[in-house]
Amino acid sequence: MGDFKRIFERNRLWAEKIKEINPEYFSELSKQQTPEFFWIGCSDSRVPANQILDLPPGEVFVHRNIANVVVPSDLNCLSVLQYAVEVLEVKHILVCGHYGCGGVLASIDGEDHGLIDNWLQHIRYVYRLHKDELDAIEDTSARADRLCELNVIEQTRNICNTTIVKNRWKAGKEIAVHGVVYSLKNGILNEMISQKSLTE
Ligand code: CO
């Protein structure tokens, strides 16, 4: 429990450090947010949106879940998406997966994980869509990495197929949807897919 108190100490020191640089920082930021980016990523603690994009608070609107899945019946995800697109009017949506994703690995390890297996069915569905390609990859970790990429591509397509994004494009508004994969080993993002309109 003693260690937990350090959280508040760190928080206080952080707030002080920011105010030293810009005394108005918090009063300015508390008035509004105008982020240009909406990030849908994995909950993995090693894949934090702001740090990876090197952007300060206020610049990225974020939704995270296990294995960055976008399901059209997930009200949580759709509500965040609707707010990002219609109210904040973000210009870019990034669906970010990452190599070595525990959720993706768990979806293909053949073991019982309890409740989360229900969620992981969405990844298994991606596997089925690309079964021939994935089954042909002999190395287990290379196959999992490819599934991480294909998962990002499919989840990005799911975003593009939501009524929220489609209606935006139909209304002639500019918004781009990108599927990217992050490497835990070198910190680099690779773009797998990008869509800017209904026709592409
Ligand atoms: Co993950």
C-alpha cells in the first residue's frame, strides 16, 4: 500500500512541472478539447496513444480494449466513435494494433481463458476470413504477427463501415481512417491500410 501513495506524489510533481513551463496550461486545457486524432488501440500498457504519437493531453481522443476490436454492436466503442466524429470532428482515426498482442495470441493458443474467450471470438472470425493465408505460415510467432496485421485491417474496415463514418463521408466531410501496427521492439508504427472516402 505504501507504494501506491507514490502515485499521488508523482501526480503532484507532474502537475507542478507542467505549471512551471506554462502556468496557464491546466486552466486553458480545462476549457475545451480539440483533438485532431481518434485512437482505437489495445489496452496493453505498453501501447499508450499519447506517448507513441508524442502528443500532449488534449491532442488524442482515445478508446482502448483488448486487441483493438471494433464490433458494430459495441455501444461503448460506437459512442466514443460518434463523439469523436460528430462532436470533436477529428480528422484522423487510427486503429492501432501491435505485434505480440496477448489478446491475438490467446485467440489462437487453443486454451480456455474464461469470459474473455467470448470477446476473442471476434479475432477468431478474422482468422477464419484469412485462414488459407494464415495456415500457410509455419512459424507460430510469424503467424500471430500476421494475424495482428489482418486484425487491424479488418477492424479498420469495420470502422469505415459504421453508419457514423459512412454518413460523414456522404456529407462530404473530410475524415481519414488508418490501420496501423505498432512494434513493441522498436517503437515504430506501420500503416497497413488507409481510407479517406466511400469510393476507395
Ligand atoms: Co494487445
